Amino acid sequence: MHRSFVTYVAAVVEVEVAPGGRLAIPRIDVAVDCGFAANPDRIRAQMEGAAVMGVSNALLGEVTFKDGRAQQRNFDGYRVLAMGAKPRETRVHIVPSDAPPGGVGEPGVPPIAPALCNAIFAATASEFANCRSRGNSGSALSGPAVGTLPSIILDEASVELR
């Protein structure tokens, strides 16, 4: 669960790991309590986008440093999931409320990566210390804490565990 901009958001990610190691994300459920929901369609759209952004951040996002400076200069090198790799379905559950309205732009992104990591742990029974990308090399989750987590290999249409 995450709280920012007077909004609470919780996420659950469902993953499937095929025998060959291919990882699919069939569904993400997001519950949002943003107070009075003035425009439910806009809230749904923001949470759906947040789901894609959160998975993209977890699997593709990285900031590297050389000589004390960030190597990434701007968003032109920032990768976002391809359409074929995005979650197949995102269900948004808006909590009815008469409380004053909160924000719905940023609050949906932060809970996605931890939910994805929890889902991968549940599917693979491997615990790991961090959920991060290693740039264009394709390895997305690393740092085994207990057990061994296979590398996740990304291409334009899928995510694979190896």
C-alpha cells in the first residue's frame, strides 16, 4: 500500500511462469481511495497507466553513474514496456468516498514494483534483495538474498526467466 497526495493505493500483480521460464503478467488489480471520485474514467486511466509505468520501472528502469554523474541525460533513453509485454488486464477498484478529493497522477506507480516482486517470489519460491534493471543487457531482477532467482530476460513482446 502507498499513500501520497491524500490518496491510498494498493496493488496485486498476478504472474505466470511457464516451464521454459517465460514470465507473463496476466493481471494487475489496483485499489484506489482518492476521496470523492469526480471523474472515475480519468482515475481508471491514470491507474492503468501507473500499472504499465510501475512494471516498466521495475523491469527496465535504471540510473547509472560514472565519475559521480548520472549517465542518463534525459527521458529520450527511458524505456517503457512494449505493448506485447504489458499486463494483459488491469482492474481498477475505486473506493467509494465522500472525503475531499486527492491526487491520482503519481500515487499509482510506487506500489506496483513491490507487488510484482512479491508475485515473482510467490511463483518461483525465490527471495531476492532488490528489484532493479541492468540497462539494455536485459537482466531485470537480481541480488539473491535467499535461494536463487533466475534472471529475467526482456524482449519487445515478452519477459523470460532464465
